[in-house]
Amino acid sequence: MPTRIDDRFAALKKEGRAALVTFVMAGDPDLATSLDILRGLPGAGADVIEVGMPFTDPMADGPAIQAAGLRALKAGTTLKKTLKLVADFRAGDDATPIVLMGYYNPIYVYGVDAFLRDARNAGVDGLIVVDLPPEEDSELCTPAREAGLNFIRLATPTTDDKRLPKVLENTSGFVYYVSLTGITGAALADYAGVSQAVARIKRHTALPIAVGFGVKNAENAAELARNADGVVVGTALVQALKASLDAEGRAGPSSVGAVTGLVASIAEGVRDARPKGGVMSWLTRLVS
């Protein structure tokens, strides 16, 4: 059965535009504010929402997302509360796809079967677990797909044509292309290289390709949205939230708007990246 992720990318393909995929950390800076942010994202232009599962040792993440996870943990966020956050969001939104992103350790401690059951019941659509390679698919990937959840795999600039088929073997929903080597939050400059990488991956799969790492504003997003099926923004949103907090790390009246306002700006860049109505519509407007 198609998931919300499948349906959303299919609908956007018909519209002729890329998806905006937004990442926020569950429970940052507290669960109530986190829920308000989640509820505000679709209206601001988010097409798919990635929700970070706070973890003490997020080694693939840069300082901003590491700090967000620590704030969430300090606020008492657990994996069970993360699933409750998704369920509370889902009570008012049955359409926006939700992907949980993080590391395997909290899921392992929770128990795979129990986690997949509770995640599905909460309204989760997919998983990105960055420290489980394809060789370990029996741990979580295969059970997740059997439970009806997409398992989204990362491809990187070092994933060559020999390795790529193995990475894609059990991937579903979309492929997350990490546009640069390194941790989250680094700058992206080589758009031509990313475009070539997306084209190369598309030769191996019919799945949508979403590009992340290095997206900070509407201009960055527009550059990527011209060729990719989706654009992922995370660190910039986490940084915008952090800048709105007080000296003790508490949310203020501007915190939700700091995130949703940036999302709205980036969403405009994504939507304006391609000619509206397709090439023929663009040509008609050009000569009229």
C-alpha cells in the first residue's frame, strides 16, 4: 500500500515541483513548543516533516543539531514522548508525511517490535536511521517495511555505482542524498556536482531524490529544487529556533514564528525554482 510519503511525492510530481522536507528536533526546546512548531510547518510550506529522535551521541550531526538534541533531552524528551508528539500532531493533520530521523540505539532499547507498532499507531510514515548500513537490514529495515513504514536510506558523494545498488535495495519512500561529505550544517557550493549526482542516482532508481545538507535559505533551496525531487532543510531551522530562545534556553513569543517564517521563505524558493505549469506554459508566457 502507498504511504503518505509515496502519495505526497506523486502529487508534487504532477504539480511539476520539488518537495520541501523540513527537519526539527522533537522536544526542542520543550515538548509544547515543539508541537506548536510541528503544527505550523505544513501551513508554512513544508511538504514532508522529519522529526529528530533526541540521542546523546549523534555523531553524524553538526553542533547545531547536537545542541538541539541535548536541549530536548534536558527538557525530558524520550522516544515514547517523541511518538506522543507525532500522535498529537496527527490528531489535527492526517495528510502531511512524518519521518522519524535518528540513530538505532534508542530504538533498540525501546524494542524493535514495540517501536514499530507504536510508531505506526502514532502516525509515523517512514524512518531514517543513519547508523544502520544495508548489511544490517534484518535489524530494522525489513521489519519496518513489513510494518508498512518506508525506510529511507542515505546516499553520499562517496556512494559509488558499485555500492549504490546495495544502498537502494530495500530503500523506499525517497532517497536522501547527502550533498557533501562531513557533518550537518556545512556550506554547500557545488550545485553542478549535486545535479550530476542526482542524475547518476536516478539511473539506478525510480524513487524520488531529496537533497540535504547545506540548505540555508530560499536561494540554496531553489538551486537544488531545479533538479532534485525534494530539498531538505534542517540546521538552518534549528539555528533559527535557537536564536529565538532566552539565555536559559527557553522559548519565547517569537520562537514558533522564527521557524515557520524561515520555512515560508524557503518554500517560496522551492516553488519558484521551476517554470509553473511546465515548459509549454513557460514558453507561452514568454512570448505573450
